[in-house]
Amino acid sequence: MTPSTQPVRGIDHLVLAGADLVGLADFYRRLGFTVGVRNRHPWGTENHIVQFDHAFVELIGVGAGAAIPERAGRTFSFGAFVRDFVAGGDGMAMLVLESGNAVADAEAFRRARIGDFETFHFERTGKNASGADATVAFTLAFAEMQNAPRAGFFACQQHMPQNFWNAAAQQHGNGVSGIKNVVLITEDPSDTHEFLGAFTGQREMRSTSFGLELDTPRGRIEVLSPAAFRFRYHLEPTRTEVAGTVFAAIDYKVKLLDLVVQCLQSGNVGYTKVNDRIVVSGENAYGVALTFSE
């Protein structure tokens, strides 16, 4: 598959990692989200799913008795990445794009020199829309950005989507309908354009006074400098001189900001209003800033 015929991959899900998974899940409930049951991966990480229409947020932590394999050669260890990320603090650990063919995507990543990893297939038991136990299965194709030890990337192919998606779980009290924007920060946003173009398949991107942005079929990816992040969100950015390129913010799209405000006040979550956004700082949101906009 040539770059010109490569499909453009939309956002599939975001991986938010925390040392206290119980607290992280409770925080998302207090934000007004519908949070799914706790699940366990075969190697011992555990998660809760927050669903939208064909996209989701994965709240994840390391469960008791985890037997996590280490990364070795062409084998990327999802569990080890999450474990090591949490050891360095909470936050958004990984950006995941949709895949129609994870094997082909892994080969595309290899040819683009952004990741030479074997695909990883796994299954786990979850709950389907009727509440019954059901098997869900995934194949992952990993990519790797230079100078980004705390930012993970992969494409995810679902094999049993009928057992995963649940319209009732996609209804949230805060009125959030999906992921609008994911923000990374780095000292020089232009340095990320080759990687993001190859990873997403989207070669059309915009260079702005703030940084770099590109649209996918499901959500926008934006890369800002620390100064631009500070100006945009009125927040201090994560220290990129230590961690390189990092995920800094998630912007959720909502029907009415008033619904979000009601949920935040009811959940005793601190926030500010910056222009047309409601902003919850990363210090108050397990390591990644959250914004809500109509």
C-alpha cells in the first residue's frame, strides 16, 4: 500500500493510566460520564471503558498479581508500557487509531520507519449490550515516536465489535458526545509532522501560530509548544524537557456547557472557564487537562 492509497485512520480510543484505578473511575463518574464495569486483561492490567459513538476512553491501571511481559525485540509490551507510565505519574498514556487491518497497518508503520513491531492479538471477557458475558477481541499494531517515552501509539482492529459497542453506555449525564480534540505538547511541534502523517495516514495538516493540527475521520490531533499551550488553556504545561513529547489535554464535545457545569459542581470538581471552554486542569484530572466545548 503506497502512502497515497493509505487509509486515514480516525481516533479509536485514548488510554488514560492511573495508579489508583478506583479513584480514576470514580473521578470520571463525578465528571458526569457513564463508566463501564472493571475488566481484566490476560496479563493483569485492568480497565474501565467510557464509550462514545465508535470511540472510547480506556481508564487503566495495573491489577494485583499482574504478570506483565517485558518488551523484547520486535515484541512491544502494552502492559509494560502502562506499568512504566504509571510509575512516572498519572496521565494520558496512549493515542489509539482505528484499524481495518492491523497486519497491513503494522507493515505500513514498518515501511514508514515509525515502528517495526509484530502485531499483538488478545481476547478478554466483557459485557455485551444485554449485560451478558461476551468475548471481545483485538489486534494491535504499534508505532513509536522519537523523543516521546511517555506517549504511546497504536492502531486497533476490533474483531467482535457487536460484543463491544453499547448505545446505552454512550449516554452521559454531562452531555458529552465524543472526543473532539487531542493535544500533545513538545518544544518544536513541526518535528512531529512526519510521524503523525505516517501514523494517521493524513498528510494534509495545518501549521498555525500555535503549532500543528490535523483532522482525522474521528477527531482532531493538535501539537502545541509549551508557550502556546499556556496561552490557549491558561495552564502550566507538563515539563517536556524531561518527558519529550507528551499528551497534555483532551477536548470533549458537548451539547450544552451548562450540563457540564452542573455535573462538575455536583461532583465537587474544580474548573475554570477559558473563552468558550470549560477547563479542568491536569492537577485536578489525574495528569491530563480536560476541556469541554460545544
